[in-house]
Amino acid sequence: MEEDKAFFSELYTEDSIAAFEKLNGVGYIGSQGKAFTEEVAPLLGLKEGDRVLDIGSGIGGMAFHLAKFYGADVLGVDISAAVVKVGSERAASTDVGKGNVKFEICDATQADFPSCTFDVIVMRSALMHLPYDKKYKVVENSFRWLKPGGRLILNDIHTIKEIPDAALQDHMKKRHWYLLSFEKNLQYLERAGYRCVTIKDKSKEYVESLTDELIQFEAKQEELLKDIPKGIFEVTLSHWKWKQEWATKQAFGEFYILAEKRGA
Ligand SMILES: C[S@@+](CC[C@H](N)C(=O)[O-])C[C@H]1O[C@@H](n2cnc3c(N)ncnc32)[C@H](O)[C@@H]1O
């Protein structure tokens, strides 16, 4: 827990958030952020005033979208104080954010909410940072926090081929990546009580998006270095190259699952 907090507070600083945002688009610190939000938001069945919990919200690209276009009331929770600061400042300075989007620093594994609080729960590229027992705890709790008939969207990175490469494993360990196969992700959702409604493999789009982000990032290097320190630019670029290389070799890919808590 303390180790996770320390890792993410080192990873996310004002400068690195700026670098990730340049790679991923305004509001996002993960690949395919905007495209993912636009694809899944219409599937969530949101109504004006519905309550949404975004676990591992980052700086809130999805939270702001759901508030702006669906009138949702969104709480983003994230272990990183720096991303919560950026998200909160943006919420305070926009009309849509002021009333409807809030962020809190919170380790999802320690979170607690009353039963049946939320209509929708979002987990995007966050559970990948938790070992199995912690992933399961968060998913099991999320089932309790959802209202009957409520929906969960889980978007994450999954292993495709077992590739015994020491450098690959080492980098994953350093970045706190704890990946499971797609089937195991599905199994723990069902074990927690969820009924899976829509399942999508986004691995092809993941590689395309990483490739495109890399090309843009490198092409704009000169301009970006006016705002981002060189060291941060290089570390971010090298991590993205690593992701693109191994995603292309199918060590891992991306999926999403839309699931629901039965009953209404
Ligand atoms: C790859 S980023 C994705 C952020 C955001 N969902 C997006 O799409 O832009 C993963 C996020 O999960 C957060 N995170 C990691 N472990 C967490 C935990 N135990 N509790 C809450 N947030 C966590 C990180 O701080 C980071 O903001």
C-alpha cells in the first residue's frame, strides 16, 4: 500500500502528467482514452443525475465527459495526489466540473462506500496495477457499492502469449503491472457476482493507438521539450516504445468488459 503510493507519487508529477497528456490527449494518461470513452459511454445507460464512481480516474477525461454529455455526478478516486490535484483544479474551473465532478485521493483497495451507492462504476487501466487478491477485493466491493441493475465497465491490459523474457518481466514489475489472461479477468468478475453483457478485445486498436501516439510524440519532440523536461520526455518515450514493441509481439493486449449487477 505505502509502496504503491510511493510508486505512483514518483511516477505522476506535474511534468509527467503533462507528458502523458501530450501522448494520450487532453484529460487522459492512458492509451486510447478518448476513443474508449466515446465508444463505451453510450453503453452505460446513464441518466441525468446518475452517480458514477471512476476508480483510478487519473486526471478525469472520462469523468468530465460523462458529466458534460450525460449529466452524471462523478466521483473520481485515485491513489496519486498529483493527478487528483490536476483533476480537482479543472473541476473547479469549469461549469460542468464545479457541481458534478469531484476527485479524492484514495487507494481503491482501502475504499469503502455504502452499499448500493452508484449507478455506474468505471475502472480503466487501474486494476492492472493490483495483484490478484487486491483486484478481486476491489471488484467484489464494487459489486456491493453498485445499485441493483447498475453497470460496471472494466477496461484493462491482459496477457496474450506467455513470453519468457526476463527484460519484459522486469519492466512489468518495475511499472507495477500485474496482468492476467483475458479469461481470468472474466472469471473474477463472474465470481464477484457480475453478469457480463459486452466483451470486446481492443488489442488491435491498442497497438494502432500506441504506434500513432509514438509517431506524434516523436514528431513533436522539439515543441514538447519547451514544456516537458528532457528526462521526463525520454522516460515516457522509452516506456511507450516498450509497450508498443511488446503489444505488437502480443505479449499483452487490451480489452473491455461491460458487466451488470442483476436486479432492478
Ligand atoms: C494508466 S492510469 C489510467 C488513468 C485514467 N483511468 C485514464 O484513463 O486516463 C492508471 C491510474 O490508476 C491509478 N491507480 C493505481 N493504483 C491505484 C489504487 N490502488 N487505487 C487508486 N488508484 C490507483 C494511478 O494513480 C493512475 O492514475
